[in-house]
Amino acid sequence: MLSLVSQTWPWWVSGLAIALIMTLLIFFGKTFGFSSNLSNICAMLGAGRLASFFHFDWKKEQWNLWFLVGSVIGGFISVHWLQSGEPMRLSAATVADLQKLHIPFDGKLEPSAIFNWQFAKTARGLLMFLGGGFLIGFGTRYAGGCTSGHAISGLSNLQVPSLIAVIGFFIGGLIMTHLFFPFIFN
């Protein structure tokens, strides 16, 4: 069993799992979104006394908090006990693109040249992490949800605002990849 869960699975397994989860959520009248947990946590901690946005019954969305907990536990188990030790397989073109940006590919999911405390303490790293975090938080609030909420739940429910948001996510990703990444990393 351990060898089954620690190996790479075909892409379609995730697709089937997402389809099953979305079918169940739609059946029970729920919507999925990971960023809504931030609002739930703020409401749970009493932020509703300071801002009316957080004044709601967070207990109705308690299932989503359990999903967050399960995701963190699943990620921890995966990283610490299920990794095979083999480097991540990445296309040669992607490795070449990373090298053009002076980011060496070390076989890890997140490049250690960027995701480390030394880089985070530089002006570039601080700007990247704090600025990126701010933009993600602002964008999530402005768009009324995160990429998973709009792309998975919103599109499954045929919501036009989610389609518009997903198109915006893709355009923003292209702009970031082709315009800002070369500027930041060169």
C-alpha cells in the first residue's frame, strides 16, 4: 500500500477526485474555496468586532476548515513520509527557462535558490514575498475568491463571474511569467 501512495499517479486520478468532490459539494449545496478559510479563521478569532465583513456565523463553514486541516496534514505526510527521494521530473524547456532567469533547477518542487531564509532577507526576496503575498490577498478579496474557488467550484457551477476571474488569472499569469519574472530575476 505504501508503494502505491508514494509513487507518481496519472493526472486523470486528480481529475476524477476533483469531479467526485465537486459533485458531492453541489449535491449538498456547498461551494469550495481555499481562501474562504482565511475569512472563517478571522471570524472565529473575533474579527467581526472590528470589521463587519467578518461578522458571520463561521460554524456554517466549519467543513471547509476541516478541509484546510486535512490538506496541511496530507502535505506534511507526503513531504515527510511518502517522498521517494527522486528529483522532480521537469521538461528540458522549463529547466532552460529557469536557467535563463538564473534559477538553478535542483529537482525540488520549490527551487531552493529562491525559497530559503537568505533570499527572503534580501530586498528582492522581501519585495517578492511580501509584495506577492499582498497582491494575492488583495486579488483574492477583490475577485471574491481564490483560483481554486473560481476555477474549480465556480466553473463547476457555471458562474460567469468565475469564468471572468479565471480568464484574468491566466492573463495575469502570462504577464507575470513573460514580463515580470525576467525583470525580477535578471
